[in-house]
Amino acid sequence: MSTTNDVCGKTWSWVQTGAVLAGLAVALGAFGAHGLDGVLAKKYAGQTRVVAGEEVPASRKYMADFKTAAEYQMTHALGIIAVGLLLRFQCTHILGAAGWCMLWGTVLFSGSLYALVLTGVTKLGMITPIGGVLFLVGWTLLAIGGARACSPAPAPQPTA
């Protein structure tokens, strides 16, 4: 059973989770930029993929996929941090749900892309859109919850 305190971060810190995901995005982005190119060139030597109607080396396509995974991870880590900060103003289940959608969206979207690139198992790409849908739901919930958290409190009514 979930309580308001659970949603507000008494047992879960959205700011810390977002910060860890952001740090991992930086590390994975650096790995992709400085260590992955040679590995992918070797792993996918001679293979091609069609991207936007053009045949390109598979290693180039997979490098772009890895970069996309790291970028989306960073973007949604910042969204998770925003959830944590907004929960300090108003504790709502909508904001908690936004955080969970962004967290699971990152696991499914970015995680499936990382795994696809590193293993070559293209069926993992079927998971990626589920993460994308969770991202969209998360941002929608953040917009709703953020509007509620940041709206001014109603003025007290004078008593007669």
C-alpha cells in the first residue's frame, strides 16, 4: 500500500535517482564517444543497415543509437530531478507517477538501445517504443502535477 510519504520521497529520493542516472549518462556518453567506436567497427565489420532509405555501415547506425540512448537518459534524469524538486512544494501521486514513468522509460528505452548496440540482438528494439510511451506519459503527468504544485494557494476567505 502506497502512502503519501512514500510518494513524497520519505522512502525514495527522486533527486538522488535523477542525479545517479545523469552521472551514468555522462559516463556512458563518454564511453560511447571515446571507447565504443573501435569495438563497434570490429563487431559490425562489413555489415550495413538502411537508415532513412540510405545504406550506412552498421557501426555508424549503432553509434547513433548509443548516443540517442545516452541523450534520452540525461534528459529524463533531469525530468526525474524536476519531479523530486516539485514534490517539495506539493506532494501528489501525479508527480510520483511521472517519476516512475520516466524511470521505467529510461530503463526500457535507453536500456534496450544500449543492449541492442552491445549485443546486436535487434529484437531488443521492440522494447524501445514502450520506453518512449512511458516518457510521453511521464512528461504529461509532470506538466499536470507541476501546474498543480506551482499554482498559488487560494486566498483564505474572510470570516464574518
